[in-house]
Amino acid sequence: MSARINLLPHREMRRKRQQQQFFVMLGVVVAVGAFIWFSVHTYLDGVLTNQNARNQYLQGEIAKLDKEIAEINKLKEQTAALLKRKQVVETLQSNRSEVVHLLDQLVRQLPDGMYLRSIKQQGTKVAITGYTQSQARVSTLMRNLEGSQYLQNARLIEIKAAGQGAQRVNEFTMNIDVTRAEPEDNKKGGKKG
């Protein structure tokens, strides 16, 4: 007698076990994959949130620094404006007697037989127009002006014959330079350096 063994149920059970193992393994792989994805997503979201917080902090600090820089620039502009004003005041103080010296020297150095018609000053340049009885007196005036400590560089622009009423005179135009005193700060700085 031969025994007949039916292996079909055994094969079927084995197939079912393999399918169950496959689905269990698939479930485990899906669960591990979901866990890894969730972990990576949570980690990256935390890193992104942390970086955004840093960026906001840095932007806030940059805004504060920009305000401080604007204030510093404003202070620099105010300082420069004050220094310019100070320099103007020093220049005015050092040159306030300039006109007095100019007129005093012109009166002292003007030879007899001459008179001035106009005096115009622009900065250190002075233009003089006047009348003289002879051209030699213009040369004398120029020499006298060159000898002055307050005036220099006398230059004759023109001299021409002109009629002044019934008299025959010469009209002359001359330029001279006024010597300016240095402000006190410049004198002190020059002695130190």
C-alpha cells in the first residue's frame, strides 16, 4: 500500500505564510519609511524655523545698526557744518581789520596830485581807479604800495589821458592784493608742526 500524501494544503499554507510575511515586511518597510520621512521632515522643519529666527534676529540688528549709522552720518554732517562755521568766524575775526588797513595804507601811500575815484574789493583782490596829474605819480604809488606790509603785487592795468573839467589829467586803473593774516589756529598749528 502506498500512501498518498496530499501536499496541496501544505503548499497553500506556505504560500499564505509567505504572503503574510511579505505584507508584514511591506508594512514594516512602509512604517520605517514613514518614520524616517517624518523624522527628517521634523528635523528640517526645526532647522528651517531656527534659521528663520536667526535671520529675523539679524535683520533686527541690521536695522538697529542702520539707524545708528544714519545718526552717525547726521552727526558727521553737523560736525562738518559747525567746523565750516567756525572757520568762517575765524576768517572774519582774523580779517576784520583788513578794510581799515587797506584804506589807511591807500591814504598814507597816495602821492600828492592824485585822487581815487573807486575802490572795489573781491576777496584779496582790490581794483583801484583814479586820476593823476602825471604818470610818474602812478609809478610812485606802485612803489609805495609794494613797500606796505598789508598790500602787495601792485599791477597797472591801464593809464590814459582824460579830461576832468578844464584840466587835463590821466585816468589809471590798478590792481593790488591784500595780504591776509592767518587765523590763530593756523599760526599755532604752524609753530607746533
